[in-house]
Amino acid sequence: MSRFIASCCALASLFAAGMVGGQRPPSFVLIVADDLGYADVGFHGCRDIPTPNLDRLAASGVRCSHGYVSHSFCSPTRAGLLTGRYQQRFGHEMNPPYAPDNPAIGLPTNEVTIAAILRARGYVSGLVGKWHLGAAPPFHPLARGFDEVFGFLGGGHHYFPEKWTGETEYTTPLIRNRQPVEEREYLTRALGREAAAFVERHRARPFFLYLAFNAPHTPMQAPAEVEERFRAISNPTRRTYAAMVAVMDEQIGRVLDALRRSGIESNTLVMFLSDNGGPTGVNASSNEPFRGAKGQVYEGGIRVPFVLAWPGRLPAGVVYEHPVSSLDLAPTMAALAGATMPTGRPMDGVNLMPYLLGERTDPPHAVLFWRQQGSRPWAIRAGPLKLLASVGQGEPELYDLAADLGERRDLAAERPADVHALRAQWEAWNAQLVPPKWESPRAGQPRREGRGAPRPTAR
Ligand code: CA
């Protein structure tokens, strides 16, 4: 709660300084990639997949080099992202089975999304893309604060319309609000088109656009003419992955162009991150220089490309090196909109603006925590130290990330006092959590390092 109060104080100071008061509050574009590797963007040095639009976004804002998600796979990260709270506090710790008739499997309805919070401040909110927070009516995005929806409710989707036969979670027709629609475009392009149209439609008022691409998540499907551009890549899976990332980047450019064309670029905070690390063995993504992949709590599973850009307000071309969390984005938006996050419950994310503006030089988080599947894997990061416990292994491992980015040298035996202190901190946090509300057999499978999600239909 003290962080929440600090956020309010920071906001009050912004108002007092006249930096927010009297002006239209900013609009927000939150762009999420699905299973994108840390190394697979130009601004992290990627060489075989150009991402010019993401690079220009990063160059126009702040790149958080220690940007973390609160989970190493899809749905729990999204639950934390939209609520600002560790999702294990409310049992959202597994991917939800696709269950359109089950009103017990989805983001618990007593949790409040940032869309609902912004709505109370007059924002219009749109989801374009993947929901994955429950498919039954109580969990529909229109019931959770969004005013407009275009996309799909499940955890993934085929990319070519001819596959959309409606037989499985991945082949449902796309929906506009609650109605199925006929769509002819490659999915990623359809999402970009709809996102740009949302920007243009609502340019005269504050809006929140949640653009949740399913790219470059499986199934590996890309337009042939784009794949052709990557014929120099010898690994056929990475060739398709490269084309999927390229189309996503092209569509992000389309949205950035829409902001510019609408004349609202300087009044819009754009945020970009991946929902988890790349499942390297599945979609041929790369999390270099990190160890591990999606599903794991090594850096490769939880540290992601993470950018905030707001031309004229945030510094441009800057790297921010204190750890930040996906949990921070909802509280940041709320503070900028002059809204308050829900009270009477722990709020784990913090408003990042005072930190990114250099008004505060201390780290936004003294510690960050992870827990999956009700027990393991788990992790805690405090300063440069990280203690983690993997699935199916024994004692926790201790790493000093300042000296060992790749988590190769386990210091646990050498530094028992650090192990003890970090474990005690993690246990104190763990004692605040509830058990997972549902099971996900696939999510419960231990994953071999570097292999990521075990099969193509994994969410
Ligand atoms: Ca994902």
C-alpha cells in the first residue's frame, strides 16, 4: 500500500506542477507480442529479422533493459498486466482451459481491469487481438471494462481465414464485440488494420487500445511472400517466425502512423512488451544472452523486450536499467489518467513515470517475485541477486545477474546467508497467495531447458 500511496503522491505532484492538470489526459496504446524472444528485435541487436517500426518506437522512448513479466506464460501474465496485481493473489496461475460454458474459469470478476478503471475517467477502451482471460460470458472483455472488441477469446489462433472452421479454440471465427465476423486477411494484418482504425475513430478523446497480437505464437504460419524475404534463414521454423515477426512489426508501424496522422502522437503513451520469453524450441525464437525459455523462471522465460514511448514527455532513446514489471503498466496508466487503482487489496505494480522521468532514482521495486503452478518454479530477484527453484530439481539456485547474466554460476553453496534471506522474503510473499483456481495439464508439464512450450498447441 505504501507504493500505492507513493504513486498517488507522485501524481499529485505532477498535477501541482501543471504537467497534467488542465490538459486532456493521454491516450494509451498497450501492444503485446506473444512468445517473442528477448533477442528478436532490432533494438536488442537482432540481425536476421529487421524490426524497423519497433526500433523507431524504442528510439522515440525508454527501453527498459530489465523489463520483466510476472509469469513465464500467456494468461497469468495478462491477468497481472490488466490488474496491476500479482495474479497468484487471486488464483490466476494457470492458463485457462478454453471453456465458453464454464463461468468458473477466467479472470476473477472481483478483480478490476485497467479498462474498467479508465472507463470511470471517460476513456473508451478497445481490445484488438487475443484475450485469453476466460471464454465464458462473465469474462468477456465487454464485461470487463472494454467498449469494443475485435479478435478472439482463446489462447491462440490460426492465422489464415481458410482455417477458421470453428471446431477448436484456435479456429473460432473472429468476433467483433459479441458477434462472429467474416474476415479475409491474414490475422496479424487484420489486427493491425482494426487497431489503426480504432485510433482514428477515437482520436478526439482519451482512449486505451490494448493491441494483443498472438504473433509470433504457434501455429507457425506466415504469408509466403513475406517468408520469401527471409530465404537466407536456413532454419525453416525460424524463417516462418521471422516472417511472423516482420508482419507484426509492419502492423505496429501502421498503428504508429495512425497516431501521427491523427495528430495525437505527443499525447499518447505507447507501451510494448512480450507476454513471456520465447519458447525457443517451438518457434525458433532467441532469448540470447539469457538462459531458459517460456515456462521457466530463468531470465529467458521472464525478461522481455519492454518499451515505453511518449514523444515530448518521456526521454527519447534512453535505456532504463532498474527492474520494472508488466504489473507497473496499469498503475502507470491509472496515475496518468488521474484515476486510482482499487483500494483494500495489495497493489503490486507502481507508477513508473517518476522513475522514467528521473524524478526518482531509487529502483521501482526492491524485489520481484514469481510463482507458477502453485509451487514451482518460483523465483525472487532483489537487486542483482536472484534465487530460483526449478521444476523437478532440488535446492534453489542463486545467481548474481550483475556478474552472470546467463545464470550459469550457481552461488547457493557459497552464499548460504543470501539464500536464507531471499528464501525468507519469498516465503513471506508466498504466504499471501492463494492456490491456483484451476488446473491446466499442459502448463503443469516441466519443460526442458531451451525447449519452451511442449507442443504447437500450447498456449
Ligand atoms: Ca505467450
